[in-house]
Amino acid sequence: MAADLTTADVYEDASLIGQDIEKIIERFGHDVMMDLMPKIIRVLEKLEIVVGEREKDKLEIAELKLENERLYLDIKREASQRRKLDEVGVVL
């Protein structure tokens, strides 16, 4: 599950946590959450950053894989062309 975590998931979880916090505040008052709220927000913000960076890294990896494949095909094509030229006796 952690590998599939997206920023949208973080936002959804933050919303659910916020709803639960609102219920606690309604029942026990604002004071009960005063010290805990900033800590929860800070952790959620850090999680959002980490997940966002991982999403960017995954995109970059996918782009690099495509570039690697393109370069590999270029090398294979050039090698094939060299073999054909070698067969007909052309020297580069």
C-alpha cells in the first residue's frame, strides 16, 4: 500500500483526520486538541512532501527508461547498419 500512496491519498486521509478532530473538539472542547493539532498538521505536511517527491521520482524514472530504450534501439540500428556496410565492403 505504501508504494501506491499518492498525494491525493494524503489529502483524503488529512480530510478524514480533520473530521475526526472536529468530532473530538465538539465533544471535549478546543483545548484538548490545541497541542496535538500542530503536530498532526506538521506530520501530514511532511508526508505530502515525501509522497510528492516520490511521485516526481517515479515520473523521472519512467522518462529515463523510455530514453534508455530509445538509445538502445539507436545502438542496435547503428550496429545493424555497420554490419550491412561491412558485408558490402564499405569502410567508415
